[in-house]
Amino acid sequence: MGIDLPTSPISVDQLSATIKDVIESIPGLSKVAVRGEISDIKRHSSGHCYFTLAGKDSRISAVLFRSDASSVVNWPRIGDEVVVGGRISTYPQRGTYQLYARRMMPIGKGAADRARQETMDLLSKEGLFDQARKKAIPPYPRRVCCITSPTGAAVRDVLKVSGERNPSLDVVIVPCTVQGIDAPDTIVKALSRATRLKDIDVVLLVRGGGSKDDLVPFDDPDVVRAVASCPVPVVTGIGHEVDVSLSDLASDLRCATPSEAAEASIPHAREIRSHLSNRKDRLLRSITDRMFRSNVNLGDLSSRLDRGALRSIDVRRSQVDMLERRLDLSTRSKIASQSHRLASLASSLFGMSPMSVLGRRFLSCRDIGGVPVTSISAVSKGDMVILDLVDGVVECEVKSISSVKRGGRKDGPRYPEMG
């Protein structure tokens, strides 16, 4: 790569900036994974971690800023072999180039054991391994998400088990890197993506066997937190049967291998048919039992209703009989009262009738038109009048008219009694 510099002198700042631009323009240096041994390490009060990474014949300065150093905690020591992921750039203030680290992973049993124990203690205090927070695995999932390398043996194992046990089950593969310095970031992103998929009932986080160093990404605190916070139940099958990662401890169900994880999550079609048959039988028994109890209850209610109805009818019949007697007595009393009143009124009316007068041996007189004659002034000689007697009428002609003094009776003349 050629660099054209001015022929005239340039400042130190210009030269440093040019060198920085040249280094940062090289694509391969923007994202590197460097393996080496820690030969010097200092933790600043600001939270940044400064260290030197040494090879056989050279070394490079490195810095892990506070935002990323929090995930490393205190496990790195001088002499530890590590893999550091980050980018290469310059530090113009000192005229040096250095590694700006984003992540540090231990290599070798000693460093890996310290890192694991330190992370385990930290996450235990956060309650990520508590049994109480673990979610139940659904017995009959409709859709399963498998997070793993798309080219590894683990995905083949899962698909094989799924095809044998339940070919109709939908298995969604979310690819990620399961080994190396970039693995933790890709696993975290894959878990986040899985939670956004529709109708996912269970997540499988699996990878095939490997060395202890290959499984270190599954002890990363960011990965463990992502597993624990996943809203969908997570089943892990990582490494060999003897391998237990911190992600295994945080998952809702830990299985020894990817195949076992698939078997634990994917029910066999035969089991589903058996389950449905049992549920059908239980449902039919429940319906039959409920119908039997309903019929018994209905018969009991009918019997109680009949007895109650008869009692009610007897009570109503007694009430009707009593009301009938009361109505009869009331009617008889009313008739007697009205009969007495009618007799009284009839007597009074008869007393006012001319017939009653005739009955007392009196007579009455009326003209041919039927108008009563009560005074001699109403007739003349030769007029025809009719006399009403008690046992008939007599038609007479007036021969003579004479007046008689009656003692001033106001009720009119009284006819002489008939002998």
C-alpha cells in the first residue's frame, strides 16, 4: 500500500493522524481475534483495564474499557492465555498502536475455571440459577426454535429426532456462531430473535461436543443472562454428557446432548395420539357421568316437584273450599238482607198503591180517559165515570151533583166505607 506524503515537512499531529487513518482503513484490522499471554495488567480506578498481550517474540498494548470490562470482572491474571476480540488502532498521544478490546475469553483450565467460578458467583447473586424462576416445558409444542450452528452436527441431530418423532412439527432454525470470540454476541442476538418469532413454544440452544475451550462462550455472562431472561422456555443440550455450562444451569431444562434436548422437547406422534385417545375417553366418561348425575337429579327434582305440587294443590283446594263457604255465607247474608229490604220497599210501595186503598174497603173514581176524579168540580151531570171497586169496575153516568162538608181533611174526601 503506497502512501503519498507532502514533500515539505508535516507536523507530528498530521503524521499521527495519517498513520491512524491508514491502520483503521485496513478491513482486517477493524475486527480481530488475538491469542496471547497476559504479561502485564492494570485496573484503573476509572474502571478501564489496561494490559499487555505477549506472543513468543512480540507484544501489543491493549485496553478494555469500563463498559466491556464489567463482563470480565477480576479473573484475568499475568500468565493467563486468552483470546481477545476487538480492533487495532493507534493512540496518538503516546505514538503507539494498540488493541482496543471488546471481549476476553480464557484458554486453559486454570483461567477458564477462575472465569467460570467468578461469573457463577456473580450470576448466582442475581438469582439466575434459582429453581423457582424456571419455566415448565410445554408437553405438546406446536412450533420449536433451534439455535445452533447451521452447519454443525447438532442441527442434524435435532432435525433427525424431529423427523422420527413428529414429522409434522415445525422446527425453525435460527443460526448463530457457537465457538470463538464472536460466539457470545451471536448467541445473544439469536435468542433475542427467537423471542420475536410467532408461536414459538420452546427454544433449543444446542451445540455438539468439543473441547473445554470450545464451550467457553456458553459460560459468558451475557449469554447466561439472555438464556435466563428468555420469555420462552429454553432447553439446552451443549457439548458432551459430562459438560455442564452456566447456560445449562440458567436454562429451564438441561439435557446432556442435542439429541436428548430434541427428545425432551418434541413429543412422539404416537404419544400425542395416545394422549388424544385418553383425553377422548376421559371426556366421554365425564359426559356420561354428568348425564347420569343430571338424570338422577332430574328424577329427584321431578319427585320433589310432584310432592310439592300435590301439597300445593291440597293447600289451594282447602283455600278454595274455605272461600266457597265464605262466599256462600256472604251470598246468603246478602240475599237475606236484600230480601228484607225488598219486602220493606214492597210494603211501602203497596201502601202507596190505590189497590191498598181498595183493600181497606175504599173505592176510587176516574173519568173515561182514566184521569182520577177527586172533586165534584171535575165532572158534570151526564158525564160517564168509572168506579174502581175491590173486585171489579163499574161504569156509571152522573145523574146529580151535590157538595158535602168533610171537616177540612187535607188528604181529600174520604169515600164512605162499603158495608
